[in-house]
Amino acid sequence: MGSAVYDVHGQSAVITMNNPPVNGLGFDLRREIVAGLAHAETDAKVKALVLIGSPRAFSGGADIREFGSPKSTAEPSLNTVILALENAGKPIVAAIGGACMGGGLELAMACHFRVAVNGAQIALPEVKLGLMPGAGGTQRLPRLIGAEAALNMIVSGEAVPSEKLSGTALFDEMIEGDLLEGALAFAGKIVAEGRPLKRVRDIKPSLPNAEGFFQFARNTVGAAAKNFPAPLKCVDAVAAAVALPFEEGVRLERELFVQLMQSPESRALRHAFFAERAAAKIPDVPEGTPLRKIDKVAVIGAGTMGSGITVNFLSAGIPVTLLEAKKEALDKARGGIRGIYEASAKKGRLKPQQVEERMALLTPTQSYDDLKDADMVVEAVFEEISVKEAVFRRLDEVMKPGAILASNTSTLDLNRIAAFTKRPHDVIGTHFFSPANVMKLLEVVRGEKTAKDVLATVMGMAKKIKKTAVVSGVCDGFIGNRMVEQYLRQALFLLEEGASPRQMDRAVEKWGMAMGPFRMSDLAGNDIGWAIRKRRYREQPGMKYSRIADRLCEQGRFGQKTGLGWYRYEAGRRDAIPDPAVEQMIVDYSKEIGVERRKIGEEEIVQRLIFALVNEGAAILHDGIAQRASDIDMVYLTGYGFPVYRGGPMFYADEIGLYNVVASMGRFAANPHGDPGFWKPAPLLDRLAAEGKGFN
Ligand SMILES: NC(=O)c1ccc[n+]([C@@H]2O[C@H](COP(=O)([O-])OP(=O)(O)OC[C@H]3O[C@@H](n4cnc5c(N)ncnc54)[C@H](O)[C@@H]3O)[C@@H](O)[C@H]2O)c1
């Protein structure tokens, strides 16, 4: 079967789009629609044409598998198909069920009539990729549902259920029962009545006080869209639909679309879109790998992480047995988990009954006997190898054969943990981020001996609990924290040289990071970094580290949890208030080490911090810890508050050009206080820059 099927039912021809999963408008499908149309036009027996998709989708829009390939723009392009349909001499009825989105909706709006079933999902989601509809969507939708409603849909990109649009000119009839039968009956009716063809382009949109409305829209959309150009351009295009003749509006839409296509923000959003899909793929693990069944989960350790991890599973309807050494901690965790659900219920996100249903899936215990039938266990006890050893030896004894044994360790060697068991192939790392029930990122740590089906099963499980999973090899810090260590190390050098915590946080936050390095350290706890540094001093004495953060920790300034860190915090509040005592300490420290402080500009701050990430990212790629550069970007976008409109550190470096990144690093190395060792480009970065290539 081809991408579309053509057949004739009485007086009506039917084109059934058949390009699973969502009838993406790929080259073959576009060609077959035009061919079907030509058939119908030349067959004198055919009086009308019905265009229909599958129950899942009329059409989800462009075929993402063709994105960026010559096929995506090859003729007949979507615009050509749309013109052919709209200009046809026989009535065309779009029969809409399932997803009708993007180019799919633009296709439907080119038909002369549209019928739909309830529950179809109608959207123009292009804005989510930093784009706007580019095949007449911004001009036709306002003509059918009014400028205001159309603007809301185009600027938000959100789907609207068809029944909510049933009173508008978008739908000529809502069909109950079988969609094709209903559409054929409708086609029969319009033929019998001799109804004139309705071309959406001919509708005159009207909007009283259009000027005032669009002014208001520009203000609100502009304020909300901040770093994204697309939403404001959507407003311009919809305004044109009201103010200009159709042809001119379409021309403007095309122009704006092309501008957006070339904008760095859209490139970054499209990169992130594909990076997320790529992250789920593991080159040496075939897609059809049989998965292990995970119906019941156990979690060990009911602290901060164990509780958050438990919530993820309960929310996905998976029963959890939560084992904890201390009774009080267990009770506290149970109360905390209930608290999370009750807070959701208060906000109207959960029904009270759902709170109870989820809580009923939780079994707190202090006995390993209760773990026997769990299919997977996630360990989240103290970060000490001896504690992990005791737990894994015990799990090896009690867990059933084939159960997956996962550790949430952030710094310990997973291969060592696996070796505590007689089944290292069943051991894997699941590195959640705090708060574990909120953060999207899950680093899935592949040990030397982790079995492929264990890896595939955990990747599938991550999807079920709505995480973005990225595979990492075993190394200190995995992908995210190994890179962040260099970023923080560089931040401390900047402190010594003349910057303040506030200045640096502001600079990178203005650049787009959700939180600067010092606010982040205060949130995570400065004692955590301290412990890591102490280890580094022992294990890598040659590595240059500023001791300034140690001074802070020696004063017990661990961050938010102690009320004092790089900033001070007032009880019950999270605002970071600059503390003159810290600033004095920094100035004194610079003096002590003989550094004359200088004013450091924002650009230098941002570049030094971000390029520190990039260089370590390159080393991680070279070491095979990350599978691909875009995986590193996903880690930073979903776990470290990296601005999505910059696409992640590796993508950002590509955008700047690796040659320029290396050149800046050379300048930083030459700075009298700079550390040439720090700024030595990773071999992969060096090579790619020399070859004029990028990471992605
Ligand atoms: N806190 C974070 O931001 C974060 C992020 C990612 C990973 N991790 C990792 O997650 C793990 C847990 O961290 P946390 O912050 O939740 O610690 P935590 O101190 O809040 O919780 C640990 C819990 O484990 C319990 N426990 C200790 N030994 C046990 C044993 N033998 N059997 C059963 N229970 C035991 C403790 O009583 C405590 O309730 C660590 O490996 C840590 O490195 C932490």
C-alpha cells in the first residue's frame, strides 16, 4: 500500500492518507494527494472528493523524518498541494479525526468543506519550534474562527478539541458515528444541493477595533515571549490576515516564516526537539529488544531522593515498596509524599480520590523480606561506598532472579557497586536530579557489564515516569556533574580575580541560565562541593583549585539549609541577599594570594563559564561517556536550567563556531591569572575546530 489510497464510493472519490504513525505530509503522501485529486477531477462520474486520514490522525503536519532533507521541500510542496486542493473544481471535504495539526490543519483549511468527529485535536503548534505556520495557516484560521481565537491558538501552539470549535466556520458539520460514512453523506448532500465551493481565502475577516486589539496583543505576547521572536511574528501575521488582502497576507507569512527558520532560537528549539528523540536511541541496543516486565518497584532509603523517586513511580500507577533503616525517616517520607499529592489536589491538579489511590500504592517497610517480588529496585541510601556495599550484598540475596538493581549514586563507581553482587549485568545507575519528582532529567548510567535489555527496560521505564533519559558511561560525576565541576571551578577563579557572586549570577542569568553558579551552590549545599574538592586535593593534587569556597565552608556557610552561604537567607524565604561579610572575605582572599582585583565584564564571565562546560563536554564525548553531543545538550537543558533558546552548551558552541571558542580559550589561558592547563582545548574540540566542523 502506498502513502495514500484512492477509491470511489458512488459519486464520491476518497483519498485515505496512509503514512503512519500520524500521516506526516512527506513527499510520497503529498504526491499521492495531488495524483488522487487529478484522478477525481478527470473522472466524470466523481462529483466530490473526501480527504481522510486514520482514526489516530487526519495529519500531524510535516513528516519529521524528512526534516532538513531535500524531500521536505521537493515539489509538490505543501503549498502546491494546498493550492491544488483549493483551486479544484469539484467540492473537497476534509474528514477530520485524531490529530489535525500544523500542515495537517493547513491542508484541511484548503479544502472547501470540513467535517469532524468530537475529540479531534486541532492545533498550529509551529511556535513550539520557534516557527509559525508557513502554508497559509495564519491567514486561513482567522477567517474561520475569528482573529482572537486564531491568535490564541497560533501563539500558544496548544491543541484545542474539535468540539470546542464546533460552532465556528472551521467545521461545516460534526459527525457522530463513523467518520467516513458521515463525510460521504455530507458530500452527497452538498452535491445534491449544488452548494457552491467555499474557498476560505474569499472570506473577509472582520474585527472591530483591530488596531487596539493587536496593540494589546503585541504588549502581552511580547512580555511573555521575552527571548523568543516567533510569538510576536505570529501576531504580525494574524494582524495581516485582518488588514491585508489574502495574497499579501500569505506573502508576509512566508517572509516571516523564512526569517524564523533562520533565527538562532528556532534552530535551537528544533535541535532540542530532535535531541530528545535521539537520546532515546542507543546505537548497540536494537529498538525491538525484549523488555523486562516492571510491575512493582522497590526504593531503598526514604530520604530526599528516595521520597522524590517514589513519587515518580506512584504517579505512573506503579506500586512501590519503600524500605528505610530508620522508622522516623520512613514516617516522615510517607507524610512528605502525601503532602506533595495534597498540594497538587489543592491546586486542582488531582482529585482527592486520586491522592488516596496513589497513596494506596505505597508500602513502607523496614524488612528486606518485602522486596522479594519487586521487578526493579532503586537504591538511594547515603553516599558512602560501605553503605552501598551492604545494601547491594543484601539485595543480591533477596531480590528475585532477573530483577533490575539500580543505584542513584551521584559520585561513586557504578562498576564497583555492581561487583558487590553476583549479577552485575542486572545493575544499572539511575541518577535522578533533585527534586526528583520535578526534574525532567534522568541520567541512565550504563555499567561495564549492564545487560542491553536492562538498559532498554530502564529507558522505557523512564518514559513511563515522564523523564528525559540520557545514557551516560561510568565516570566521576557522569555527564552533568562532571561538566558542572569545571564550571564551578572557573567561577571560583573569577571570584579571585575580581568578580562577585552577585555579578556573576546576574551575568549568566541575564544570558539565560535559570540560576547562576553561586545561587545554585547555595541551593545544592556548599558542603557537597567541599566534599568533592577534598577528594580532588587527595586524588589529583596537580589540579589547580581556588580555596576560596573552602573558606566559606569552614565558616559553616553551607547555603540555604544553614541560612548562610554565598548569600544570606532570611527564615522561610529563598531570596539570595548579598552579604558584605562574604564580599569582604573574597577581597581579603584575593589580597592574600597576591591578585590585584580587576573589573571583569559580563561577556568574559559568561564565556569563561560556558566554555568551561563546552571543553569538558568535548572530553566527555571523546571518552565515550556521552553517546553524542546532543545528549550532553539534553542533560543541560533538562537538568541544569540551560536556556532552551540557546540549544545546550554543545549546540551553542557550534553556533558560535568552534574556531572562535578555541580562540577565546587561548586568550583566557594568556591572562596572567589564567590557568593554561584549564584552557587547554580537549583534543576533540581542537580537532573539530581545525577541521572547521562542529559537535553536532
Ligand atoms: N540530594 C541530591 O541532590 C542528590 C541528587 C542525586 C543523587 N543523589 C544521591 O542519592 C542518594 C541519597 O541521597 P539523599 O540526598 O536522598 O540522602 P538522604 O540523607 O536525604 O537520604 C538517605 C536515606 O537513606 C537512609 N539509609 C541510610 N542507610 C540505609 C540503609 N542501609 N538501608 C536503608 N536506608 C538507609 C537514611 O536513613 C536516609 O533516610 C545518594 O547516593 C546521593 O548521592 C542525591
